[in-house]
Amino acid sequence: MSAIVRLPVLFASVMAISLLSMAFPAAPAASDVNDDDSSWTFLVYMSGDVAGSPLKWQDDINELESGCLSQEIDVFCLVDPEGEGDSRIFSISHDSLGSEEIVSEEIEDAAFLQDTGEANMGDPQTLIDFAELIISSRYSDGRFGIIFWGHGEGLYGVSLDRDDYLDLAEMRYALIAIGDMLGKKIDLLVFDACRMGTLEASSQLTDTADYAVSSEIAVASYGFPYDSIFVRLSLNPSMDTVDVARAFADEHVKYGALMTGISSHAAVIDLDRLREAVTRVLDFSNCSKNFVPIAASQLIEARNGSVEVDGFNTVDLNSYLGCLTSSEELPKRLLDSANAVLNGLNDAIAVNRAYINVSDSASGLTLSGVSVFFPYQTVPGESYENASTFSKSWTLFLRELYLENEYENLDLNISLSLSDGRFGDGLNDTVTINWDSNDSVGTIDVDLFREHDGALVGDCSEKMGLGEFSIDWLQPDIYDIHVYCRDINESYRYYASFGSISIFRQFEYRINLTSIFAQGDIDIILFNLDSRRIESVSVFGNDVTIALSVPDHYRLGERVLVQVLIDGEIVASGLIVVGDAIETEVSMTIGRSMSSPLEYSCTILLTALIIYSFIKLMKVGEETGLSIRGMRNRKLLRSISSLSRNRAFRKAGRRS
């Protein structure tokens, strides 16, 4: 193989290796791994003292003993089995034999257990005391996680213990206290408990931890497969927290799919991003409440079309919002609020894993990561309303939706008219909104959106008065206009929308050709540098006016390259920014300063032809044993070279 061939191959090999190294970055060297990131401490809060519904805590202790292979991982379990005086704490040790016996050591110095030996897992102080014991004596640094193991009900709380449980406020209180002890937020919260993937529960966690793993549906009694989860973590304890959380979700759903056939779900929630999503949901609930008088039917129909989760009066939130945003004639403000929530939830749900078995799939079950309480035509009670700060706001919306308040059906006969009210040039530049006056309506709101990009470009409000007002500050463009009528209680009572309203302006630009030698055919090429639109104008005389119409062909701010051609040759060029003046003279540069778009294309094509011909000649030379240097017929090469300089060819190429 010749050196000429080997060099490209070597270059290609180096480039391939470089690309692969970027796609699959190498694992960090041992010296690059932060010790704090490679060690983990987990607290497992095992509440099993539930009469008539015991959970097999011993099996999960055995799974932890089997899976904890790394010395970088410490796991401590506070176990409260069914019965009295038998609560205990285990420091998990690896069991290489995989026996059914618990080999882990019990911790004896737990002061909060010494009096009675019985832990009330529904008391937030129990969780705080457990964490304080471990943090003060057995934790130095590294990442910190808490696993809630047992029964849960995400609308109200977790860790059921006989007649008590950690309600959402108590859970939040304990987690904040633990964060204060750590001097940072908890890295990971895992809920091995039923239906904790509600917005009611998750909204209480946003300032307590970085990530949470939870399920919208019931978790089977065997719980999470801790052996496979902790083996995966032990093999790479320094992986990112979100990937540790992903391991919990992956292994839980995989076990349900492969081993039991029971529908399983787990989502990893980025709690920092969820904070913004919760804010948007609260805004949406307030917006929906105010739109009930005119949008109740769409709000209820969306609820009826949503995916119900486990039949517990909760719906998958993404499912509900998806149904709502597909509703016909939904007021745009409500539509935008719902879409903002969808976008916020998509950002907050880092991982969503679900296995839906045949039976549940037939019933239409789909899970997106977070559910919310949304009963069917039932007003929530005080227990739900007082469960969390989020529940209070959501209850106001549901109460307004289901109390069946009587609202007068208003028809304000809103209409829209266009006129030349500003410039007196015969072009519409003013929008006037007209309506029939009604004492039930206090304020008219108008939102204006640019049609081509959906941007909100203006909004205004007017107290109800004479029955009309005008908007005369519109820039030339195409608009969608939305009109809302609100009563004195801020409830929306009427809505109308008007699409594709065109506001025109014409901008004139003068080109003086006096200084340009103008014998021959004169053409002006307008090349829109933003839209890539090309327009050709034939002119006569030395004083030319170009009229650009907005918005039918041009947009404000677009840049237009103006080129003057005489007999196909560029003799002057200039630049227009559409809308910078109503009427102005274009500054032209004399001489061949830039090529036309068609000439660019012709030049590229010609260059490619020359290269192709040259390669072809080399190939012919190799096949016949001749070299380019030794070829007698040099006229062919000279003719190819002269082809690129042939003025007549260039001229024909531009006009084709």
C-alpha cells in the first residue's frame, strides 16, 4: 500500500478513536474520584407493626446482607416488627453465604429504645432520633439516603404503625431536621411503600432532598429487590446520585416484569426541578378555579378521560393535562397554564419506569411519574384539605368545580374591527374591540400573540365602560387576539378569540443609480438573509424605489441584501434592515464586493466539476501507466482551467 493511501487511513483511524472516546468517556481514575461521592450511608425506616397486614422484614434484611458488597456502603435498619417491645436497629453486614439467618449486628446504644423497646414509627421524633444516633456516631461524610419501608398512602402519609403514621407535615418536619444535622440536603429518598408518587407527597420534599424514588401505584408486599439494587451500587458506588436512584427504579420494575408479572412502577424525581413544577401546578389550580364559569365542561371531561390510578380517586397528572390540552375551544390562558405544568413535570421527572401487565394494560393504565387527587364529582373533605399546603390550594379548585354554582350565561357579542387610525396611509394599523355592555362583567383583557412564533407581544385591560376600546400601537405582523371578560371576583365569564389578524405596513427604500454606469439591462436582486427568499426586480431609469410589504413577504428586522446587476455583472450592493425607517435611501457600495446567491451555486458546481475531472485524469493515468506529468495532451487541462474563467459561462449560469 502506498504512503498516499496509508496517510488517510491513519487519519481516519485517529478520528474514529477520538469520536469513540467522546461518546464513551472513560471511567475516572481512582485519584479523580471524590471520597465523599464514593461512600454512601443509608437509613432504612422499616415500619412493620401493622395488625393484619404484616410485611416480611426479615427477607429484606437478608437481601441487604446479600447485596452490600462494598465497604463504601453503610446501611442501618430501624425495624419495628408486629408486636410489642421488639423494635431494634441493625448495622448491615455482608452475608457471603446467602443464608436465611440475619448475620448483621444489632446496635444496643439507642437511647430512644431503651425504656420500652418499642418505637412508634408514626412519630417524627423516632425518625429524628434514629438519624441522630447514626449521624453522631457512625457517619463522617459521603452521601446520605433514607428508605421508607412499609405501608404508605401518598395523599396523607407513610410508615403506618398501628393507629399512627407519619403524616406529610410530620415527614417533612423530620427530613428538614435531619438535613440540619447533616448540614446539607439529603441526597436520596426512596419510598418502598404504596402510592407515594403523588404530587401531594412529593411537593413536601422539594427542599429536603435532591432526588426521590416513588411509585404511583401499589408496591407488592415483597417490596424492592434490595440484593440486586445494592449489588449494582456496590459495583460503582461513585456513580451520580440520579443513577443510584435509577438503579432502585430499574431493579424494582424489572423484578415485577420478570419474576412476578405484577404491574410495577417507579419514578425518579428531581426535587429541585419539581419545586418549579409545583409552583406551576398551583398557578394552574388557581387559573382553573377562575375559569370554572366558562370551562367547567372541559375540566370535567378531561378528568373523566384521565387514567385513574389504583381506583383511589387519584389520576395520573400528565394524563389529565394531556386530555385537557386537547379540548376544543379551551381558553388560551388556561391552555398555556396547563402546558406550562406539562413542561415542568417533564423536566422534573428524571426517570420513569413502568411495567403494566396484560390485565392492567387492557384497562388503559399508563403512568407518567406523578399522580394527583381528583375524585369524580366529589368535594374533598377536611382530612385531605389539611394534609399539605398543596392540598389546600388544590381543594379550592375542586370545590369550585364541583359545587355547581349557578353562573349567568353571558353573551357580550364581542367583535373586532380594523382601521387606519395611526398613519393615514390606507393600511390597517389599529384594532378596535367592541362589546355589549353588561353589569356582570368588570374588566376586559386582551392578549396579542404573534402568529408565526406564538410570542406574547402585548396585553392590556380595560374597565367595562362605553363598550369599546382601541389598540393603536400594533407593529405590522399577523396576530392571534384573545379577549377575556372577568367579573369583580376575578372569575372569567366570557372568552372570544380571533385568529390571523393582519396589520400591514409598507416600507419604501430608494436606490439612486446616477453614479452607476447604467448601460445595458439593469436588474436588482433582493436576497433575504434570514428567510433565504430571493426576489428579482427589473428597473428602468436611475432613481429606483423598492417597496417591502410587512407581513405578507417580509418581517420586521429581517436583513435584505440588495445587489444591482448590469448585464449579469454585480456593480453595486447594499443592505436593508426591514422596518428601520418608513422611507429612506439605501447606501450602496460601488464595485463587485459580493457574489449573488446564484453565482455562489454556480461556482461551487464548477469547482466540483474541476476536482472530479482531475481525479478522473489521475485514475486514467494509473490505469494506462501514464502520469499527469508525462501526458502529452496538456490542452485538455488548459481547457478545464479556462472554463472557470469563462465569463460567458458564468453569465449563463446566473440566469439559468
